[in-house]
Amino acid sequence: MMAASDQEASVVLALEAGSEFGSVAVEVDGELAAVLVANERRRQAADLVPMIRTVLARAGVRVQDLSEIVVGKGPGSFTGVRIGIATARGLSMGSGCPVRPLSSILAAGTGTGTHLPNAVLQAMPAGGPTPDKVEAPAPDRPRLVLLDARGNRLWMGCVATRAGRVEVLLEPRAALVEDLAALDLPEEVVACGGGALRHADVLRRLGLDVAPWPEGLPSAPGLLALRRGLPKGPLQPPGSRWSPDYLRPSQPEREALRPEAS
Amino acid sequence: MSDPVLLGIETSCDETSAAILAGERHVRSHVILSQDEHTVWGGVVPELAARAHLEAIDGVVARALEEAGTSLSEVDAIAVTAGPGLVGALLVGVSWAKGAALAAECELVPVHHLEGHLFAPVVEDPEARPPFVALLVSGGHTLLLNVPEWGRYELMGRTRDDAAGEAFDKVARLLDLPYPGGPQVERLALEGDPERHRFPRPMLRPRRDPGEPGFLDVSFSGLKTAVATRVDELRQAGTLEEERAHVAAGFQAAAIDVLVSRAEQALEVTGAPKLLVTGGVSANRALREEARRRLGPEVPLLHASIRLSVDNAAMIARAGLFHLRAGRLAPPDLTADPNLPLPGLVEWSGAGPAKVPS
């Protein structure tokens, strides 16, 4: 395992491809230098590398200058998560730069939705009810991030960000809507993310506020915020083997595990 | 760039493969990792295939580079399968290659998987170059092509329903053989009498005039149904177990008869001097032997070694070299296309662009 000090990690590239809108960001010496969010849904495979080129150029750095690549390891769209990770690993092997995989859902709870462009703002998940408040909730309110995993399935995680430090209140996990009632979280928690909007009526009945879109959308700026705010996760050297956080088996595995009666 | 070094990457189905090719034929390394995750499911599960590719790709490429004694910084281009295939599986290879090419500042060349199969024999045999008729038989495709030159593929026939390899897999399931079924049917057929159960040879005679699109098409669904009916009869009679090898041999003989007959007809109407058999099913030794026997000594039979007949990255690198030299590089927004049309595909009659093979 390679060790990295803050001094070494002066140029950090972040990639998030597991959400509806892929995003790329570069941080230079701790400051966000450039951000780009796709303005079309599900174009990560085509657009991620061109977006990386653009963001690096805007930040005035080259791939060879990178000291670290941060990538969202999920949960999220299985295919999207793989696109981000495969791109990061290719970049890593080509440049020698290590990769730091971080949780997409915890990153989505760091309150970095303000970097997202109008195309994303206008693309609130269809069918979701109107959020409780138009304005984003206060930055220090803990976020219960709920990502839609279709049907009554969710991915969830909860973080609190105070003075830049991120505390994990609920580790990322797969859940069902029915599981929400059993959560034991601080009263000031606000729910956010596409899954929160979809199941807002359930959350309201449970006494939870629902933050407006795109709070809770996994993004590259969120990954950088998480990296700054958490004790850093392992840094993976080029070519090393590590797995995404799918948090759910594949469909045939789920069907095989399903009780015969159902 | 007279003798470029290419890294080939193949992830279209259930093999994760990487190869280092220097020039046209110097395969400096070649790694093929066949996924065994699918055996229990009786067929390839796309999501599991994609997950397995992501787990494997770094290690496979690293080993290929190490065995070749090189690094990505010394690679001139990365050739990657962009389609057709399983989209989730393809996206792992394409995304990895795009990232690596950006970082290593090398060229990126998208390759059509079937064109890779056409180039597989020439990796090992310099004589395996056009003009030839190509019988391309795999788990997903069955095509008969007239190839006057690299990059021009004249479609003479295709399957109307199941691909040849698909038919082998389905018959394997009927006979309770494990996945992958093709090699299992071939193995079992060695113990059987191909004349004991004689199955129909669908569409053996051309139903159209030469020059009409699809006049050398093939079909395997009727043959498969005939095998299913026979298996049911034998099961009801309580004799299936002792007849399984004979059924396998009878099916294989019928399928090979259809394929080789079509290839002979294609050679006859085109006057092409050679037959090239390629794709995963071309690893079937009975197919190769029957084709060689019926072509006789006058018509050379071209095929790759068994290792280069299955899905592999060396053939992708070799096809990539062809396109690299022609300057056909990946656009910045390259993505995987599960239905990617074969570049240069036209109807044999010269009737214009052909439809995408099913």
C-alpha cells in the first residue's frame, strides 16, 4: 500500500460515473480548480474521458501531474460505477498515479450540490413530489442519502459534515423502503437524493424533511469533499485489485436466492 | 511507425484478454482469462461477465505487459474491442482503454470483434490474407463473407435464426451437457455414430440465384427442433442415455454439412482461391477435418490455432494494426456498441450496404 501525505497529494482528479450525470473535478493544492458535470443523462462512457481532458486543461495540469485519482466506487448504476472505475484504473496504469476509491453515497451527503449546472437542476427525477423546501438545507444538517435502486429498493448512507470534517452516521447499505421506519438517526437529519424524492411521502410520514434536488446526487466535488473530510481510505497502486461497492448481487443471483414461495 | 507495438484488449463476452503485438505477427505476450462464473448458470450472465472483467482487467494487462517485458509508455497504440458483444462487458474494456490511452499518450483504435476473428489466422500464417471466402462461426454469429481485400467484406450468407455456436449450446442443454456446450458436444460426438440419427440439413440448396442478397443464408432452428424431438422420443423410450453420443454425432454432422456445403458454394460462385474458417466454432476439429476433406488439396484451408480461434486480444491487436496504419483512430467520444456494424460490410451482389448481422 502506498502512503500519501497531504503535501504529495497536490493535484487530485475526481471521477463520479455511477449517478445519472457523470462529473469530473480537479483539486490543486486543496482548492477546487475545475469542475465539469455532464449535461446529458447516461453519457458517461462516451463523455467521461473528454470531460477529463477539458477539466485538466481548465485547471492547467496534465495527467502526468496527478498525484492521486479519486473515484466513486458506488453504490449506483452498476454499469456507470464500472465505467468510472475502469477509466480510473486505465488512467492509473498509464500514468503510474494511485487510485483512492471512495463511497459515492457518502460523498453525495457532503452538501456539494451547488456546483451542479442547470441541466442537472432541471432534471429532477420524474414523478417525485415537490421537495419540502426550495432552498438547500443548512450545511451542518446530517444528510440521509437515499439513492433509487428501482422498485422499493434503495441504497442508503448518512453523514454529518461539520467544519469540513465528515462523520459517518450510517455506513452505506442496500435497503428496502420498509426499512426506513427502523432507522435510528438524529432528529435534524434531512433526507436527500433521487430515492428520497421518489419516496418523499414515506419519509414525511416518518417526520423527515426532504431536501430539494440535486442534493444527494453523487458527484466528483462530493468525492473531493469526502476525501478532505474523512480519514483517508486506502490508496491503491496501479494494477491493484479491489472491488466496487455494488451492495447488491446481480439479478440472476437475487433470483436464485429468492425463497421458492415468493 | 513501421513496426508499431500494440496492446490489444478484448472483453466482449466471457474472456478477459490482453496481448502485446509487435508488427504484424510478433505476439510478445498473450493472456486469456476465461471466466468460470457462468458454468453454474448454464450460459453467460451479462452482469456477472461485466463484474468479472472489471476484477480481472488490470491483472490481465499487467501480466501481458510483464511477459512482453514492456510498459504502457512503450506502446504505440491500444486496440480495443468496441462491439458487438455484451454492452456491460464491452464498456469495461473500452473505458479502461480510453483512460490508459489518455494517460500513456498513445493512439486508441476501436476494433470490431468479428473483424478481429477475420484477422486471427494471419497472426500466425502470413498466407492467411485475402482474397478468400470466410466462414465466420461463433456463439453469436454465423457469416459467410467474400473478402477480396482487408476492409471489404461482401456478405454472402448469414444465419436466419440461431448462430452455429448457439445451436451447439442448445443441443448440449438438450443432452444435459454442461456449459460451454460446443466442446462438450464435440467430445461426446467422438463416441457416437453420425449415421445412426440422421438429422435434416436445412437450406442446404440455395433457394435464390447467386447475386441475390442472402442466397447462401443458413438456418439451424429446424435442426435444433429435430434434435429436441428425437431426444424426447428417446427419453420416452428409455434409451436416451445410450443414444446421447449418437445424437450428438448426428447433430454435429448435420451442422457441419450445412456450413461446409455453404462454404463450397461460396467458393464456387466467387472463384476465391482459399477458404478461411474462423470464430469460436472453428476450433471444432470435426469441422476443420470435414472442410479440408471436401476442399481437397487444391483449395487451401486457413484457420487459426485453437488459442486464436476463441475470443482473444491478439486478433484484436492485429485488426487494430490494420486500422492504425489506415489512420482510423477512435473518436474522443468512443463508446461500446453492442450492435456495432462490421466496417466495410456490403452485400456480395454489390447491392449496397448490408444490414447489421443479427
